[in-house]
Amino acid sequence: MATEEKLSPQEMGKKRTNRLVETIDRLLNMKATANLQKLLMRIIPADLSRVLEQFPLDEAREVFMQIPDSLHAALVLKELPVFLQQTILSECPPIDVLPILEKLAPDVRADLIALLEPELASRYLGKMDVQMQRDLKSLMQYASDTAGGLMTSQFFALPEATTVTEAIQAVRGLAAYEMVFYLYVVDVDGRLTGVSSLRQLLLADPDATLERMMNKKVVKIRADAPQSEVADVVGRYRLLAVPVVDEAGIMLGLVTVDDVMEVLEQETTDELLKVAGTSSSEIDVISPWRIFRIRLPWMMASFVGGMTCSLIVNYFDHDLTRALILTAFLPLILGLSGSFGTVVATVVSRTVSADSLSARQYFTVAWREARTAVMMGGLYGLLTAAVSWLAFQDMVLTRTVGVAILVNVMLAGLVATGMPGLFKRFGFDPSMAQGPIVVMVLDAVGVTSYFVIATFFQQQAGG
């Protein structure tokens, strides 16, 4: 006990997961099916998904299919990583998986079917009832990164003429619905006309119609709106759900706050991976060849940048008598300009990602970063010049490194400010300007400007 108390929560969780893996593996090998099923039912779905990730694919599939309750299995399936979801759906008989899929919300079910090859997806669809097929086909027509792709077609809406008493009675039969915090009101054509919270419903006159007591100012979003807009609306208005409508205002579905949180988490992960020089598609890939192909373009950018810098250094090396000392300062200059440029690129790329950013606002951001670059470059230029003079007593070298740092930090700020806007202008994700591409450009610009400045001061000195 004393040893376990010293463990962090993460270490305790990992230790518990390992114990569960060992126990499940032992029960599986012993074919103790009854005991295994009891154990699986006692494990929280989110925890069980982590346990299954530790098994080889075949064993993970076998353990999953031992879960005796369809609802419990559905919650586990929802939490599993994509590669395990694909394995289970592809390698297990559809007749065994369908009862599990039926327990999932329509939007989750549609996302899972979308993972499959067309032929297998058709087999699943062919075994579903007509209403479920219709719901799935309706949801799958929208891109996954739009409001239509995120929404569930399962929502609670009642006609305007419904009385409060009738609405309350209807609420009591909504145990299977995903979101019942809001009551949406529609007209005879299905157009969304109002909304009411359950609290407002309980406090209203029992004989009043929904048309009289509803809030007609409904925050809604079009089905083709990008997922970033959905997240912005939910966050701005502090909503638990946002209704999705078509161009005629007819209510199609509902995007709940948990779906939005997943979007925000995924977008944050995508941005971090882009900074690192990869993409989210690598997370669920198990083939080294596919990972190689994903990383190749980013590594190639670093390779090209490094080779370019080497050729620039080699070009100037023949003309500079102080080349060895100058080269010694090169890592410092590139490090300072690279660090400053990466920070600027990160800040600016997040700013220009907003669709509402005007040219004037962009100029304001650029002007702010330019002034910051002058102050930062001036400070470190003076510090480096002072150290250089104390170490080498060489005025040409002192001027070179001092001015080079000032100029390089300013250039880094200029390049890093401009690249996110340039990427967006040509239809690329601005966050790509935070990764290896901007580092490659900054290094090439930094090396070139450094040796151009060095050549200038040496020629001025008659060297």
C-alpha cells in the first residue's frame, strides 16, 4: 500500500490497466467465458477500450465479442481507436455486430459505417431496417467535417399547436434520446420556429400552446456549415446542443456539445501534429510503409532546407577569412531567429484561421509583430555583440554578429507573419506555416542574410 500511495494517478491507472490485461488474457486462455463476461461488464467502457488496445488485433476482437450486453459493447466500440473499430466491423459477422450498432446514436453509427469498404458497408445497410437505412443514408451524404456530418438525426421536436401538458407527457417517453435539455418547436412543414428549455416548459401555463411560450430567437446552423463554425456557435452562446437545418429552415438534426468537444480535441491534435511535421492520419496507421509516406514530404522539406543552408555556407566560405568564427555563431543566430519566427507563426496562424479577419486587422497584427521583432532583435543583437567583443576583440566580427541577429530576428518576424496569410490565400491550412516548411524558409533566409552581412562588413574593413 505504501508503494502504491507514492504512484501518480497516471501510474496507478497504467498499473490497473496492466492487471486487467493479464486477468482478461488468463480467462480467455482458460476459456472461462462466464467469468470473463462478468469481468468485462464490471469495467467502465472508457477503461475497457484502453485495455483492448493492449491486445493483438485478433485477441482484442475476440475479447470485444465476449461482452454480453449490447449497450455496454456499443459504448466500448464508440471509445475504441479507429483501427480497432475497423477490425471489429470488418472481421466480425455483421449479424453479430448489428445489435451493437443499433444501440448507438445515429451519427456515431453513420461514422462507423463510413469507415468500411463500400461493399461491406452495403452488407451492413442491407441487414438494417428501413428507417435505420434511411437515417444512415441521410447522415452519410454530408462531409464528416460539416454540421451535417456531426449531427444526430435523433432529436426532440413538437408541433407549435402542442399544449404544455402534452409536451411534458411527451418528454417522459424520451429515455432513448441523446439530448433532452431543449424542446424544439416546428411548424406543419417541419421548419424550426422556436425552442424552449425544460425548465421553461415546467413553469409555463399547462394549457398554453408551445407557440405562445416558446423562444422564437433560435440559434441554428446550416447542415453544410464547417465544423469550426459549429464549435464557435456552441461556445459563443454556451449551448448544450445546436439544431441543424437545411436551406429551407427544416430541422434535420442536432449537434450536441460532446460532439463539439471531440471536434475541438481533434483540431487541437491536428494542429500539434502539423507543427511536428505529420498528420492525424498517422495515429491510426499501423503500416510502416504508410507512415513512411505520410512523413516523407515533411522530412523532405527539412532535408531541402538543410542542403540549401549547407550550399550557402559553402558559397561564402571561400570569400571570408573569418569563416570559422562566423560559423561558430551560426547556431546561435539561427536558433534565435527560428525560435522567434516559430512563436510568431503560431500566433499569426491561429489569428488568420478566423474567416472574419480583415486585411486591416491582419496589418495590425503584422505591425505589432514587426515592432516586437525590432525590440527583441535589438536586445539580443547588443548582448551578442558585447560577448563577441569581449571574446575576440574584433570589431568587424562584433558588428557582423550584432547586426546579423537584429536583421535575422526582423526577417524571421516578417516571414513568419506573412506565411500563414499566404497559405490561407492559396487555400492551404494556415497552421501548416508552423511546421517544417517555415523552419526551412527561416534557416535559408537566416544563413543567407548572415553571410551577406558578414561579406559587407569585411569588404568595408578592406579584408
